[in-house]
Amino acid sequence: MRILIKNGTVINANGRQQADVLIDGDKIVALVARPGDDAGVSDKAGAALLALGADEVIDATGKWVIPGGIDEHTHMELPFGGTFAKDTFETGSRAAAFGGTTTIIDFAVQSKGKSLQEGLDTWMAKAEGHAVIDYAFHMIMSDVTDETLPEMDRIVDQGVSSFKLFTAYPGVFLSDDAAIFRAMQRSEKNGGLILMHAENGIAIDVVVAQNFAAGNTDPYYHGVSRYPVFEGEATNRVIRLAEAAGAPVFFVHMSAKDAVDVLMAARDRGTKAFAETCPQYLFLDLADLGNGFEGSKFVCSPPLRPASGGHQQALWTALIKGDLYGIGTDHCPFDFEGQKELGRGDFRKIPNGLPGVEERVDLMHDGGVVAGRITPARWVELISANPARMFGLYPRKGVVAAGADADVVVYDPNRKHVLSAKTHHMDVDYSCYEGREVQGGSDVVISRGRIIVKDGEFFGKAGDGEFLKRETAHWVRKN
Ligand code: URP
Ligand code: ZN
Ligand code: ZN
């Protein structure tokens, strides 16, 4: 199948170009600059290919042609707090596709006492034959032991080249400093990358217990118990450990100014510290956790931060300056009814996580590009190119270029629509952004050369998504 996308403006992380894009099979085979575009290099071979014609021609006049979004942080079917994140690999990846995302990097979980391989095999089985778009995995390590440390090398060899550790969730996922340091040292040898959930979970649990004992049982107290400084402290400690190990480190779901400040200071002194943030920390705040038990819809960790305190401004500044590297969603949806409700009367029992995989690309376009904070190229860098670079998928993914996978989105930067649980495709009974109007939407979504979404209709198929074997984290190393 040959698809020609005509008359659009191609936007990559390195700029824009008036060019037609030819797809043949599952690859982009040519980008042919249109006359009058000085950014484009005239491509005779490409023009000859174009002359052969296409089975399907998409007119992208007035539209942007961008690389498919890469959500570097999702949790389909994650077990949490006695239940499971509601989206399966099928429903979640389908929703991602509607939102312009053509690759997800999910987290396989090693259970305490079990091998990493068992965890990876379990998550492979959840995804294989079900995902509608391509997928890859990070590996959550629940314990770092003499057995799991050497196993990390074999996991990297299988294309899972990043490992998430936690300074939060004592008794479940928390790793102590020795464990984190040892894993970092090992990653330096095997080319893996350590990802950190940095919040001081031990201190948090003290405040959680104090609030609960004082009768503060509402979801709001999930938010107020997890002080921003607890994220700042853990981030600083982990950065120092990474410096001692001589290893790069990547912080997931950064939310607090306290953490951004230490990240920027570390980067200023040359430390290879990187981080993502998520739309919820840019567009929502602690007040959303109020309103009685309705606030449970917004319970996630780290929590939404107070509107005062400069947290959102710090995140935007870091995004604009380049200190924040990418945007993941931490998509981890639980229905309000029957799942979030497990914590009615006890905020400690509310499953942690929010839906968002479908809304990321449009929220970042609306709140970033339309609001004048970032350029279209920087938007593409944050939602696609940088996740591909950081996580060993570039240039197969993350760029509209000859030779890359044909994961392409025809994006309408002017179309306005309203985010709502009534219309979204995520399998969850609420939206964190209910009623919010955003500008920008994905008209056509192409996954490895197959049109899977067109004008709001789905044409994909469960099982068409492939496992992506990722390269090591050479992007953040000298060799
Ligand atoms: O609340 C969250 N973030 N749930 C998902 C698990 C995690 O820590 O990323
Ligand atoms: Zn986390
Ligand atoms: Zn997460």
C-alpha cells in the first residue's frame, strides 16, 4: 500500500518544511520539498517515486504532518491497590491512536521475589496480539538483589533498556539508597538507563498517618501529605547517587518546583540528569483534589501541586529552556465507580493514577503552542522526537523522514474540540479535563503504513501493534 500525503507542512523537531510525504508499505520512502520551500533539498529520487503514484492520496492542505506521538509512560492493566488499571493494551492503545499517539512505552513489573524475566514475560503476554499500535517496555524493579542485578543485562539485550526504581511506596516498590546505587552502577556497564520515581515515601507515610489519625480522610489529604519538598529531597539524593555512580538518570513524572530546582542545578554543573513531566502537572492542581470524594478522580503520585508555590511555572520554564526532556502521561486509569471508590473514607486506599493517553498531544498543542509558550517544532520534540531519542527508538520513530517507520499524523492545528468522558475512547468513566476546549486534533493517524484513524473513525486492528526492541541509552552516554 502506497500513501501520498500532499500539500501539508511537515513539522519535525528540527523545523518545518513544505513537503509531500510518500509512504510505501510500513516505511516513509520520500519527502519531496514543494517548489518555493528553501528549507527543503530537492530530491530527484523522491520525485521519481512520487511520479509512480499512490493507492491513497491524503490532501493535507492547511494541516501539519508530524511524526506519531510517543507516550513514554503508560500503565495498561497495572495492578494497584487491589485492582487493575482499567485500560487494556487494546483499549488503551486504541485511545492513544485517536489522540495521535502511535507508540507507547509501558512498564513491565517485576514482583518482589520473582525474576525480571517473569515480569517481562507477563507484560509481553498482556500486550502481544492486543495492542493496536507499537509498544515497548521499561522494567519496574521491585527488588535489587544479587539475582536481579545480573539479570538486568539480559533484559537490556531483549530491548528493554530502562529500569524504574522508586524512593516511594515503602514495602511495595521502595528501593533504598544502596539498591539504587547498585542498579545505577550496573546500568553504567550494560547501557541501561535508571528511571526514578522520586518522592521520600518514608517521610510521606509519617504525614499520611498523622492526617488519617486526625480524621482527615478525604482525597485532598493524599495531596497535602505528599509535600513538594519530599520530591525535592528525593530528587536531590538520587542525583547525587547518579553522580557518584557516574550514570545518567531520568526522573519520571516530575511535578514540584523543588524537584525542578535541583534538576536544573545539577544540569548546570554538568550532571546527566533528565526528566519528563506530565500534562496533569501543567494543567491541574491541588484544588482539583478538593470537592469531597470527587477529588479521588485526581489522586495520583506525585500529587497535583498547589496552584500557589510556582510549581506549574517552574515546569513550563524548564520545558521552554530544555531542562525537561519529554512529556509522558503516566496513563493509569481507574473508574470512579467501583475503583476509586475503594478509598471512600480512607484516602490511603484510593488507587493512584489518572487517565490521559488520549489527551496528551492535544493538551500540549493547546497549552503549549496555541498559548504561545513553545514552537510547533518544540512540541513535536517533546511529544515524539525526544522520547524516541531518550529511549532508543530514534530514528526509526520520532521523525518524518525517509527510512523511518510510517507513523505519521495529519494534524489540524485549528480544529477545536471539547475533552469529555462522553466522547473519549479511554475505557474509564471520567475525564480529568471534562468540558475543557482544546485547539488542535489528529485527523489521520497512520501506524506503520496503515491508516488506523481517519476523521474520528477507527480502522485499526487488535494485534497489529508490534513489540519494539529498544537500543541502549547511548543518547545520554559518550559511547
Ligand atoms: O499515581 C501514579 N503515578 N500511578 C502509577 C504508578 C506510578 O508511580 O507511576
Ligand atoms: Zn511513579
Ligand atoms: Zn507511572
